[in-house]
Amino acid sequence: MGFITQSLLCLAFGFAAAAKSSSGYTFTAPLDGDVVTVGQSSVISWNSSSSSTSLISFYLEKSGDEDTVLYTIASDIENSGAITWRVPSNVSTGDDYVIALVPEEDETDIYYTDVFSVSNSSSSTTYYPTEGEEYDAGSTMVITWKVDSDVSDVSVYLMQGKSTDSLQNISTVATSIENTGSIGYVIPSGTANGDDYYFAIVSSDDPDTVIYSDGFSIISDVTSAETSAAAVSAASASSASVAAAKTASTTRSSASAASSSALSTSATGSSSASATSSAASTSSTAAAAMNSASLFVPIMGPLLMLLNYV
């Protein structure tokens, strides 16, 4: 084989390897040392450059014995970036479990999580997000929490602050949902970059009953300053709208007052005109009477003289 042919083959294999790795999958949960409790919700999350419509499957296996599938978690689901699952009761406890991700497009290309543990005790369960975990704005994640059997419905909120004593509500995840212990969430793309985010899970019946997640980070191109500036701008626009509305109201009131004044003046003018018209009518009647009298006097004079003569 000539040098040129060998070089072309090397380039072809290189491009093929690059294409294969570009569609790879990287797990973000469970991570090394995480604990999953039998019967409780847990999270599988991952990053991928493949299409969101790509189909993938998940299997529970033992580390070192990846050829044996212990449990099929999900088959041929879309590449959403995160799902929840529950460890079935027939799975024994242990600290040597892994999850295998198998793309439908190439079932020989298998991806594995870190080794994690399965436990029967909820006291050691890993809930998500974990402390310091990072998520990209716009990505899908799953939130899990310890279920209180006395709480039937909860609301979930994205909060930000330096501690749970000084948190600000950033976004409403869900309100009055069944307290199942998990929910999927797409982080809004406009969320500001920060490392001081929490989730608050609040009882719908008793707002004082709150569970907070561990603090985590959101990676974003949007800064807190930009978010604050947008809020200030919105507030200014709102204030301007209120001021404009007040000005318009004052203008309408002035116009109404002017209109009422004009109507009053018009009414007064109408009364004066009516009085003038009445006076003119009376004057005309008097004039007519005087004219009649002036005609009557010349006629009566000769008649009286004729009567005297007779």
C-alpha cells in the first residue's frame, strides 16, 4: 500500500472517530459515590451533542459484569437529557452498580455512569441537584426530594441567594402537584449565571413546611447585572405607563370640566336668548296695539261730529 493511500485511510479513520465521539454521551448523574434508595425516585442525567430525537435505552448493571442486565430502566426513549427512575424492590443493596446508556443508532457503542450504591435506607439517599452541581441554562434537569408522607401536594420554586434565610424567588417550577418526590424542569434560557441557586419544595397546605435542595450553579451568558437592568427597565416602563395613564386621566378630567362649562355657558346663553325673544314678542304686541289705536282716533272724530249735527 502506497504512502498516499495509507495517509488517506488514516485521515478517513480519524474523521470517523471524530464523528463518533462528537455524538457521545456524558453522564452527570449518578456520579461516583451517589446513593440510590430502593423504591424512591432518583435521577439519570447526561449531556449529549446528538439530536434530541435520537432514541436511547438505559439498563442497570453491575460494575465488572456489564454483560448482565439486571433491570431495564427505559427502552427507546428520546434524548431528553434527564429522566427519573425507581430501583425495584428485587434489586439487592450494594456499592458496585452502574447504568448503561445504549444509543439505538449504534448499539455497540455503550456509555456507562460512575459506580454508585443501592441502599434500603432513605437517610443515605442522594437527592438532586447535589451540592455544587452545575447545569446549563436552557437544559433539562430532574429535581428530587425526600417525600413526607404527611404532605400530599407541593409547589416547587427556583430560588437564589447566599443562604436559605435570604432567598429570592426566580421562577415557579410547578404549583400544587402530587408529592411524588421528583419533577422534571427545563431551566429558562434567560436565567442569570450564578452559583447560589436552590430549589424550595413547599407544602401546599402549610407554606411553613419547606424542603430546600442543596445549592447548585447555573451556567449562563446572562449576568445578574443584566437581569437586574432588565427588571429596572421593566419597572421604569411600568412607572412611565402609570404616569402616562394618570396624565391622560387628568387631561380627560380637564376636558370634561371645560365641556361642562361650555354647556353651562350655552344654557345661560339660551336662556338669555329666550328672554330676549319673549321681550321682542311683547314689544311687537304693544306696537300692534298702538297702531290699532292710532287708526281708531281719526275715524271716531268725524263720526262724533256727524252725530252732533243730526
